[in-house]
Amino acid sequence: MGKLIVENKTIVVPGETLAEGMDYLPGNGTYRIGEKILAEKLGLVNVDGRALKLIPLAGRYSPKINDTIIAKVIDVTLNGWRLETNSAYTAMLPVKDATAQYIARGANLTAFFDIGDHVVAKITNVTSQKLVDVSTKGPGLRKLAGGRIIGVNPYKVPRIIGKQGSMVSMIKDATNCKITVGQNGFIWIDGEPKEILRAVNAVRMIDENSHMKGLTDKVKEFLQVGGEAK
Amino acid sequence: MSNDQKQHMIKSFKQGVRFDERGLEDFRKLTISCKPSKTAEGSAVVKLGDTEVIAGIKMMVGTPFPDRPEDGVIMVNAEFLPLASPDFESGPPGIDSIELSRVVDRGIRESHAMDLKKLCIKKGEKVWIVSIDICTLNDDGNLLDAAALAALAALKSTRFPGYDGEEVNYKELTDDKLPLAQEPIPVTVYKAGDVFFVDPTKEEQKNVDARLTITSLGDGNLCAMQKGGEQPFTLDEISKIVDLATKRSKDLRKEIDKL
Amino acid sequence: MSYTKRKDNRGFDDFRKVEAKAGVIKNADGSAYFKIGNTIAYAAVYGPRELYPRFLQNPTKGILRCNYNMMPFSGMGERVRPGPSRRSKEISMVTQKALIPVLDLSEYPNAVVDVFIELTETDAGSRCAGICAASMALADAGLKMRDLVTAVSVGKVDDKVVVDLDYAEEAYEDGHVADIPIAYIPSTGEFSLLQMDGIISTDEFIEALTLAKKAMPRLYEIQKKALKEKYLLFHGNEEKGEKNE
């Protein structure tokens, strides 16, 4: 008979034994050595019937196709823009995927996106060698003007967005700020300076306490009392 | 950071709203812990918000400079360790860490903070060499002020090692302190657009056009300065900066006095 | 002569007092602090990130770079001149070899994971303290790894086989001394760092390794606990609450 060594939702570190025996199956973030299943990352154990997997709690962003990210223009080349993605890899934004507008050959590309600009882009391709292509053509994809960009742990992004965007909507409504959350952990916030600061503090609160029980209520309360204290 | 975001920061600062809850003229929370390193004859860790710097003092016996046969020697060195920031690289000291160490050095040297004559063991032959090494642990802006405070706190915590005339005994420190006559305290005032502020985070510091470090003494006199950044200052601006810096240095001095 | 009592009254199979903490350097992707006796190591991990110059890149997997450095005031005795030395370069190299067997960087072709180890204070055992801190920092950085790596030195002082020699023991003059820094992968029982200097008999050497295997699980528990503490959220919340008061 197999035996589960750790409970569901416990935090484990690499090398920690999660289960013994062949009844359990190693999923993402776990591996089998002999009769044992061990953790392969720092994470939260998820037991789903006989399947064990880990929900990672830390780490840099890894580019994935169809992710919407916030990226920074770091170079303008002959046929497009090179973007910094908050990951180990830069992305290429080819001229043809930049805008619905016609760009003539030899046009001044900096008129569209200049070095230092931030854009909301969608990842269209990631090769095995991690060459990343993005597009800024599509709903919501654009150059970001003004505002403030902060970085959060990319693994907390789903929590910051909330179910059907509930969490981020709540912050938007309470602060009257425009907010765009990139899957890569960059978040853009624009509005009145004081309100931006409140929104930033609310986001940081989620980032730092993402697994706290009743987080939504705590954030709500925080935004109601003014959100001055961090 | 793009120009756009810089304009946004300036707009925000003009309304008195920084990237955290402070006012423009406020420092982050300062904590100083003394003697974090037992191998140093004196040491201190300074935290300014998330900026963290360690300074350590090593005492050695060596020969004085020929033109100053009765004076002990002070050396200041700063290492921007790649441990402390993704922007720091391994390798020989870059210009930023050289500048920092020289500004700290000037503050200590030009204020005659240390009575160098008291570091003389035998005129022309043997003097104490006080080596101040500053290492970054985490860079979240305003390294310069944090580093100088760490250096000063480390000097204050220093005890001479034993010395029998031949060899330094590092295993047993004496009760003797360094001959510190002055305590130079630096405050750097930063400028972005036409807004002035102190102690920026790294995110704020990226938008800085110019800065001026003013090192001042307990009696209110100034002992060292350094202007940085690519924008010039007017006389009015400089006078405003000096006022702000001396005001803030009094607060910092209270923390140093507690040590 | 016989070596009968250790300076701090610990047993011959005991290591010195250990303190460990994860997440000590905010800017880093992962970080840790590891103190054993009077030896203190900080480790910061940056990456996976872009690797330049390009010729260093490996198209099949990410590479691990380690850098061990003693702060100028961290040595017993005189100031250590800043910058790399032959010693620190060798330690950086063996540290990398000690850690690489547990790491899987196949998801990061052409990229690099940088580990920076800094010592603020040393009293022997600094490379092992560095490896303990580094393996915690790698886990804290969320990297894929089979296990943590645990490290401590064992050896011999006069007629006794001991764990975790301090500087005074390394400098013992009334009999033979051997110092054997070891890194160990607990889940497989394998050694990934093994160096030795000094004089020891074959039997004593095997005895020393056996002693190391016995001491490692206790160190490993300290590393694990420290890592979890960072992520145990209620605890974390309380701490943050206090800081703001």
C-alpha cells in the first residue's frame, strides 16, 4: 500500500519525500526515485486522488505562448523591436505584428515604439531554444503611456487577477486606476498619484500574502480604510 | 525607465506623493547594527528601507607615508557586490563604487574625523593603518548615504587589536577605541525635473537628473561635497539643498549618537 | 597526546551552532543566510538570465556559475585583499561542482544561473557554509532541483575523528590534523564535494565520512525549516505587521 507522507497544501522543499509506494503518481514538480515520490521544487503540495503535483511558489517568469505580458523596448532593429520580458529571454516584435497600420519599408520605427517604452504584448511563439516572438496587434495590446510599472512574483499573478478578474477589478474600482497585469509579473498602474500608491500597496499586499485566508476581504478592507498603511 | 514614466514620477512628486508613503524630505527607516562581523575589529550593518550595506574595519601596522611620518593611514574601499543587485557585475571596482569610496573617504579625512597623530606607533617607521571596507548587501537606492553611515558606525565600534611591538594579535581586542574627533554625516539630496528629495528607492533613483551629497559635522560645518548627475544646479538650488541636507543630518546624527 | 575536549564543549560528532534564513536579499531571485559557529555566508541567486558573452552559452541547457568571495574584513587575522584569488577561484569551481548534480537547467538553454556567495565573517568551514547557503538560495529561486545540498567539513584532530573543525582545530599543533570538506545529497546519499588536506589513516578517513553521513540529516533539517519559514504565510504576516509599527 502506498502512503502519503505530506498533507495536501503543505509547503515542501526540493528533495522532500511526498509519498511512498507505487500507488501515487508523480506529476509536475515531483519525481520518482525507487518507491518514493519526491519534490523537485519549492512549492505547495497538491494531492488530486492518486496524482501528486507541486504548485510552485517562486521563480522567474518563463515565456509561454498566448501569455499577455508587459515588456520593455530595449533595441530597435531593421525589422522590428527587441523586448525585455522579465525572464531569461528577450522577445522579438516583428514590424508586421506591431500594428494594423501600414509601415513602409525603411520607416522610422521609433515613431511607433522607442527604446524605454513599455508595451502590452502577446506571445505568439516560443521555440525549443526559447526564441520568443510577440505581437502588439489585438485587443488590449498597446504601448503604455505614463503610469507606473511594478514587478511582482509571477506565480502570484493569478491571485492578483482573481477569479474572472475579480481582485483586479476591485482595486480598479476602489482607486479609479487603470491597471494592466502582465503574466510575466509586470503590472502597469495609472491614475491619480495618491490612488496609484493605494493600488500599488494593494497589489503588494496580495503579492506578499497570496495564500492568506480571506485575502479578498482583507484587500477590500485595506482599500476602504484608505490604504495608507502598507 | 522611459521618459514618460519619469514625467509621471515628477508629476506625482509635485503633489507630494512618492513611490512609498514618505514625504519628499523623509528618509526610510534606518537601522544600524554594530559588530555583525567578529573577524573585523569594528563593523556595522546599515539598513535604509531595503538598502543594506555592511562596513568592516581591519587594523594593520605598517609604514607611514614619507611626507607624513607621524600620521596613521586611513583607506576606504567599496565593493558593489553582484550579490546585491542584478545590475552589479563581477570584476574590478567600477566608477560608481570608486566614487562612493572616495566621497566617504573625503568626509572622514577632510573633517579630521580621526586624529591621525594618535595612530602613530613610531615616527617614520610604524603607524596604524585603518582599513575601511564597505560591501553592499542589497541595493534599493541611496547607497551613498547608507555606506557612509555604515563606515562611521563601524569606526565607532572599532577596538584596537593587541600589539606587542612586533605582531598584531587579532585574537584579543583591547578596550581602546579609535581617536574619533568628529562624526561626519552625509546626506544626499536628489533632483528630478524641478523636484528635490532625499533617500530615493532604486525605482525613484532611476529618474534622477542630479544629486548633491553634503557631508556635515556636529557643529553644523560642512566637510565634504560631491555633485553627481548630468544636470547643473543654480545657487538658489544649492542653498536649498544645503538647508535640507543639514536638517536631515541632525536626525541621522541622533541615530549615530545612540551607538 | 590526546585531544580530549573541544573548545566549546561540543561532542566530537557535533557541528557548531547553526542559524539559517531564506530570502535575506530582496533584489535576488533567491537568497539565504547560513551561519555555523562564527562563519557566516550569504548567498544570492540571480537567474535564469541572459548569458553574455555568447560563446559561453550552452544551447542544450542553462549553465550554473558560482562565485565565492570573502569580504576584506572576514578573515581571521589580516585584511583579505578584495577581488578574486587563486583560492577563491578554486572554491568557486568546487562549489559549482557540488551543486550542479542536483540542478536541472534543461528548461533554460543559453541562459545562466548566477550564485554569489559572500562571507562576512569566517572561522573555518566557509566553503561548506557557502554551499549550504547556495543550495537554499537555489531552492528559494524556485529552480528545479532533485534535492538540497548539505555541506560540512569532517576530519581529524590528533587522535579524534571530528565533525566541523573550527579554525583553532585546523591549526592544532600537537598532533596530526586533517580537514575534509564534504557536500552531500541526502536523498541519494552521494557526495558531491570531497577535498582533503592534512594527514589521516585510511580507516579514520572512512570513519570521518561515516560521521559526516550521520551529521548531515540534522543540518539538512535546519536548511529545510529555514526555507519553509519564509513561505509559511501566517508567520510571515505577523512579522511584517511588527516591522511597520
